[in-house]
Amino acid sequence: MSHHRGFYLLTFVAVVLPLAFPDNYFVTVVGVTAALHAILAVSLNLLMGYAGQISLGHAGFFGIGAYVSAILTTRYGWNPWPAIIAGLGLTCVIAFTLARPILRLKGHYLAMATLGLGIIINIVLVQAGDFTGGPDGLGEIPTLSLFGWQVDSDLRWYIVIVSVLLLVVWLALNIINSRSGRALRALHGSEVAAEMMGINTTATKTGVFVLAAMIASMAGSLFAYQQAFVSPDSFSFFFSIELVTMVVLGGMASTYGAIMGAIILTFLPEFLVVFEDFEVMIFGAILMLMMIFLPQGLFVGLRNLLRRIVAGRRSAAEAAEPEESGRDAA
Amino acid sequence: MTLLKVSGLSKSFGGVTAISDLDFEVPRDQVYSVIGPNGAGKTTLFNMLSGIYRPDEGKIRFLDNEIVGRQPHKVAELGVSRTFQNLQMFFNMSVLDNVKVGCHLRTKSRLWNTALRLPGTRREERQAELWARESLHFCDLEQYLQRDAGALPYGVLKRLEIARALAAAPQLLLMDEPAAGLNDTETKQMRRLIRRISEAGITVLLVEHNMGLVMEVSDRILVIDYGSRLAEGSPAEIQNNPRVIEAYLGGEVEYAV
């Protein structure tokens, strides 16, 4: 399948980068954050880009995973691994319970409901101080270890989180190019036609909502162990918006686009540091220009541009050759 | 043999009666058309037959199953598929993928199986592709296989909707105005396609305003007006029915085959 070419390339880059630049701040520090964001963006993209169900509360599930792991390991002395599973379990229950009433809504109403959900989760994190440490957060979270291999350096965290990212991308690509992925996209295209083709749209929406939430929860647990500290600020409404922006920037309904959006939005602030106070302004300006000139997102926009150039060259060479097909929804 | 039996069907929207106490039977392997003036309740009828609306009263029997009370995807499971008056394509997908969605009920892979690419999912994927290609071939759409649905002309999309519905291998196909907006050549193509569908052993329930097309392809015709039955019979009977002529066909009948 052609969609695996992109995956191999991604894997190659992920492996080569730390080999070529070991101990490089941008690879093993910012790179890890970018990879974590990419996991979140890819999961949100399944829900938003493919199934067309916007969520402005994705950071909430990220927070649940992080806090369940943080609380169970620090307060109850759990091993970090079962704590991840517990986070996934709680997220699954919450997402499944809320999916039905929430996903009944459409458009702005769905946006408002998910926004409320994210804010409520954040408020709980702040208010349930006995458990969560309130606004001060929770520290001294133990790190992961795998058969005695302690994940205690930047490079080791790079290996763990990038591996999880590759796994998530692989899962997402498999889904998209399958019966389930088509059901998601069909739902986006026309809900009534999808139903008429036998797709249980309620169950499909619930499934993708729960899946996206669980991936976010997983990322949250990893984040907690990697930072060794969590506070509600990391899971605020603003972070949800940032995640949505990553998906839109890279290109809706494109897994590689979501990764690209995550990388750009993670690295941009690093380079805009010299502008200090103007950082947010530049950030906003870039977004505005994007929306005006490349509304389908950077990844899809650039790919189409490349295709046009290639096709233009080809048609100049051999006039009757039909345009390249083989279009894949990756 | 009766495939679909509608009895005492009624539906009103906030006091406006769309369908009232309608009875009819669709025999298997026939092309059965429902005609009537705009607003007669034809699309409302289709929406009830496909489970989108729930009737206020009445029964819809499909073989041994009751359609009333089932959600659309459950109705589809029984072997009912449909096309829409205003196109309901998946414009965000390729032509092939649109039709593959039609194969949804003939395949089984679940979200988790496909995510992990478990054995069987790939075989099923190949099978779905085969069915989809067959369906596209049946509707003369092979040349558009890899195109994006959003980039196709209207007449092609009308046939693509049919290809998608046929990919579900239905027993009954509901067609809501398949020739609306088509030019003469495309209408002729559509007429041949409806015939081929019928010859393939699929019962067709057709709503259409193009009387030439209806008279040519139909085995039986039901005329409804204000949501009730005005007449029912063969095309020849309908064309000579004075009530139908008065209410719908107009003074002269010039649609003879």
C-alpha cells in the first residue's frame, strides 16, 4: 500500500535525527515535545479531520491521563505502567459516557459542548486540591522503566515518545485506509447517506471519540512521567485550541499534515523568542496568512503545489500523458 | 410475490399532512414508480421507507420485516438502499472510496481490527475493492475511478450515487428523481441503467418527474396527490386515467412510448 511509503520516511527521519544530532536541544528536548504534540494532533485529526466532529476539549483527556498517572504513582505508590492503563480505563469510561449526548450535537453546538467539557475537566483539576495538588500541581512523579531500563535522559525520552508516535501514526493510517476510515469520512461527507449505506453513525462517532480520547490520555501519562511534574495549566482550554490549530495548520484529514502542524507550532515559539513580546502577533499573522492562502493546510497545499509542478513538467514533455492518479487519503 | 407492502401510512408535519392513509404493494423484480405533483409527499414517503422519518401511523413491511421503528442503517441491513434527490455524495472522498462505502454492510472489519491490520482485514479490503469496481463498471463509471467526487460533473454524480447504492447489493433500490437535471443523452443513459438494474434482479422503486422515462421503464405506477393514492396501474392505464390526466398529466397525453 502506498500510504506506507510516507510512514517509512517518517520512521527513517525519526531514527536518523538523534543519530546525526545527538544531544541537540532541538532534537531531544523540543523534538520530544513536538512528538508528544504530534500524538495529540494525530488523534484529534481522526475525530476532527476525518470524522468531521470538532472537539475543543481534547486537552481535557490529555489531562486525565496525566493526572491519573501522577496521582496513582505519587500518592498510592503504583508502578507507572498500570497507572497508564488506569488512565486509559478512566478516559474510556468518561469518553464513552459523554460521547452519546455530546456527539448528538452538530457544528457550533458540538464545539461549545466539547469546550465546556474541557473547561470542566480543568476546573476539577484545580479544585480537587486534595488529590490533584490544586493550582500548584503535583511533583516528584517517578519515571518509566522498562525491564530495568530507566527512561531518565532526554535521548531515552525521545526514543519512547517517538516510538509511541510512530505506533499511533501506524494505527491512524491503518484505520483511515480501511472500512472504518471510510465510515468516518462518509460520516463527514453526508451523515444521512452514511446511515443509508448501513453505517451506524452514532456508534462510529462514539468509537472514534473514545479512541481519540484514549490516545490523548496515553500521551498525558507519558507527559507526566517525562516532566515529573503536572499542573492544570498544561491542560487548559488554550492548549485545546492550540491542538485544533495544529490540525488546521497542517491540513484537516491528513495524518502527516497533523504531524507537520504539531512540529511547526512547537518549534515556532523557540525561534520567535528573539521577538519576545511580538511572538503572539507573529504567530497570529502566520495563521491568518495560512487561512487566506492555504486554507486546506500546509501539508495538503504544498503537496498539491508539488503535484502541479510535476504534472506541468510532465505534460510539457509528453503532451497526451494523463495526470498522475494514485491518490491516497493519508 | 410482494417485496414491499405499505399499509395505512400517514405522516404530517405540524398539522400539514404529507402522507395520509396510503396503501400500496411493490411486487418483486419490478420497476415500480411513484409519481405526483411537487409537494405530493413522494420524498416524505421515501424518507419513511428508508427509516429517516418515523410515520405517525401505518406499517411498512419488507419481506418478513417491519421497517417502521428501525434506524436507517438497520433498514439498510434488510437490503434496502437508496439514492437522494439532492445529491448526498461523500465529496471528501475519491470515486472508488465512495462506492466502497457502499460495501460497508458486506464487510465486517471493526475499528480495532483495522487499526491493528489484523489478518482478514486486507483480504476484505481487496474484496470490497472488487465489488466497488464491479458496481462502477455496471454504471459505466470506470474511467472516473481515482477522481475526487467533488470534481465530477452533475450527471456523473447522479450515476455515482446509484453505483454506491448498488455496491450494497440491495434487494430493493429506492431512486429519488435519478433523472432530475439531466440532459437528453444522460436521461437515455439513465433509462438504460434502470433497465439493467431491474434485469439484474433488483426491485426498483422510482420517484421521477420525467414522464417519458417513467412510462418507459415502469411495470407499475402509483400516482399520489396530497399524500393519498390517486390511481395505480400499468403505464397504459395511468396514461388513460381521467383523474390522473386532470390532476397531473394535464390535458393531453403525449408521452406514449
